[in-house]
Amino acid sequence: MNSKTLKKYTDLLPNQITVAVKKTKLGFVADIKDFPHCYTQGRNFAELVEMINEAVFTYLDIPERYKRKLGAYFAQNLTPKRQFASMCNTHFALAK
């Protein structure tokens, strides 16, 4: 793995992203505010977190082979049991 290329992809990823999360009848919908027109969904909260990461990495066109080295985004101060009565902004931090 080329360290210069890895650094290039690392520099693309913000340390934190803001995600508007809404609970629906079918699960959760997310609007990733830091990237225009970047949306995803999941049947449950765990799947939503996985899909948010996939959406960000796809949006930034980061190859699959670099994803494990770059880390993943996780919700800060939020539990899956929280009720999302309406859309709310949630911060996700990059854990490396």
C-alpha cells in the first residue's frame, strides 16, 4: 500500500461529519450534510452507520483496499434507542 496515496485519501476525510438522521417506517434515512446530495438509508441504526461510511467513501471515490486503513465514522453521544421524532443533526467522528 502506497503511503503517499494513503495520505491523499486521509486528507480527504474530515475528522467529523454532520448527519441529519430521520426515523421512518422502514428504518432510518441520513443526509450527510458535509457532502452535497449525499444520502443513504438503513433498516436499523447499526446498518445506517455502516451505510453512512459507505456513502462517504463512495462520494470521495476512495478505493475499497484503503477503507480499513482509513477508519470509520461513528455517532457521538447517541444511542440506537434514541427516538427520532423528526430529523435531527448528529455528529459522527472518524475513528482510526
